[in-house]
Amino acid sequence: MDILDEISQLFIWLTRVGVIFRVAFCFFKKIGNDEEAAVYNKRMKNAITFYILAESIFQIKDIAMYYFGG
């Protein structure tokens, strides 16, 4: 189970870093292009929504592993 925990921690870390970079990228693109600001706002919102869902999935996995004794 140590391997599964390490892989889960890796995916959580990569997800966090990826979302931070995506939001930062969209923010800086939005600053440079006022005409497409609404598009970049939507993309940032989608990235944050993805992050929330991804964290929820990993929390549910941890709860299931604890409940079923894994």
C-alpha cells in the first residue's frame, strides 16, 4: 500500500502545481489581452473547479481505504 500512497501523493502534488500554473498563465494572458478576458476568466474558473473535484476524489479514496482497511 506504500506504493499506492506514494503515487496518490504524486498525483495530488502534480495536480496542485498544474492548476497553479494554469491559473497563473490565464491570469497573465488576461492582463495582456483585454478583449479575451472573459475567456480567460472562464478557463481559470474551470481549472479551479477541476482542482476541487480532483481533491475530492482523492479524499474519497482515502476515506474508502481507511474504511475498508487498506
